Amino acid sequence: MVALAGPRHTAAMLLPLPNLAATEALAARVAALARAGDAILLSGPLGAGKSAFARAFLRAASGDPALEVPSPSYTLVQSYDTARFRAHHFDLWRLDGPGALVELGWDDSRADVVLVEWPDRLGELRPDDALSIAFAHGAGDARIATVAGWPDRIGALA
Ligand SMILES: Nc1ncnc2c1ncn2[C@@H]1O[C@H](COP(=O)(O)OP(=O)(O)OP(=O)(O)O)[C@@H](O)[C@H]1O
Ligand SMILES: [Mg+2]
């Protein structure tokens, strides 16, 4: 783990994710800490592991390792009931402006847990209390996650 000084004195962490299992383990740790009202923003290029993280998060939160987690690329959002919270998995790659996000039920979704791929599309609707995870490609299956936010909880993610 490498601690970085970030804006507003919030720390960011670099977490090496050498393989898919490491990404899934991080997702399970985040799921264990998540609660209603949380926003989890997943950024990074195509194939970086945003959907893999979301799938593992939703499987861990639901306690069902076989839970079907279809890509929301076309529907833009898929919703799930878990024991502790309702969660909404957004993929905003094809979002047609912030107005379209409101039509998808964004405001009501914020009472639950939101997982957002392509969070840059949120514009001014981007929650400032979110957990942000930026995935970057390493060699082969390796990924590097830059994790920021959740100042009271981020320490449990190292
Ligand atoms: N360390 C790793 N973490 C996450 N995914 C990994 C890792 N190693 C290999 N993979 C593989 O990389 C792919 C990541 O695809 P995924 O759909 O999660 O990316 P994405 O960031 O959601 O891309 P898109 O922008 O197209 O939605 C999957 O096939 C996954 O199995
Ligand atoms: Mg994806």
C-alpha cells in the first residue's frame, strides 16, 4: 500500500491487484463496509475490471456466489436486493446527458447503494462523499486500484 496526499487532506491508496481473485477480494471488503446511501464510483479504461468488481461486490453483498450480474451497458442500470441494502449497478458509457440519469431514477437510487461505471458522466451529480476506485492496467492480469474517499472506512480496505 502506498499512501498519497490527496485533495482536502483525504488520503488515497494504491492497491496492487495481481489477478482477478484480488479484485474480487477487494470488492468483498468494500461490500462488507457498504451501507445504504453509499456511492461507489468505478473508473478506468475498457477491460480494466470495473464490471468484474461490481459483479464480485454484488455477489458478496447478496451472499450468492452464483448471482447473475448482467452488464448494464444497454439498460444503463440493474438493481439488486441484498440482505443489508438495495444496490443499483449503473454503466453510464452510453448515457445521454444528466437529464437521462434523472429519468433512470438516480435521485431515488441514492437512498440505496449505487455502483457506477464511467462516473465522469455524472457531471455535477457526482456525489462528493463517494468511494472512488480507479482501475489501471498492469502487466497481464495485474491491475492497480487507486482508492479514495470514505475517510472513516478506507483504512479497512488496505
Ligand atoms: N486483476 C483483475 N481484475 C479485474 N479483472 C481482471 C483481472 N485480471 C483479469 N481480468 C479480466 O479482465 C476483464 C475485465 O473486464 P470488465 O468487463 O470487468 O472491465 P470493465 O472495466 O468493466 O470494462 P468496460 O469499460 O468495457 O465495461 C475480465 O475478463 C476479467 O476476467
Ligand atoms: Mg464494464
